[in-house]
Amino acid sequence: MELEDHVKSYVDLYRVSIGENIKNARKERVYTQSQLAHQTDLSINYIGYIERGTQFLSLKTFLEVAYALRIEPEKLLSKKIYE
């Protein structure tokens, strides 16, 4: 496997894992996607894309979401923090 393919597979894995972690953290805090979108000034659709792992978020947005969820950003980077 070439380096580029190897990196792409990790990016895909983490994009999905981070999205799942954000979704689970949001649900644990009993927030709706609408509430999280309002707190982060993002659209509800964009929150959905992030949670499904179909859209990767910028570092700034990632930190804003972590702050809104009151969770340490590094916890959202774990492959799966909620099972």
C-alpha cells in the first residue's frame, strides 16, 4: 500500500470515529443537533454530515464543537470512546 493510500484510510477511519464520538457525546448530554448547531453557529445539516462521517471538519470547528459539548478535544479523537 502506498503512503498516500495508507494516510487516506486513516483519514477515513478517524473522520467516521470522530463523527460517532461527537454524536454520542451530544446524545449523552441530551442535546439535539439543532441545539449543537445553534451553539456552534453551524447548520443542522453540517452537524449531521460530521456525525455520519461524510464531512471532515476543520480544527477550528472541531474545537468549537468540543467546547460546546464540554468535552476535552482529545477524547473525541479516540477511535471509540462510547460503546
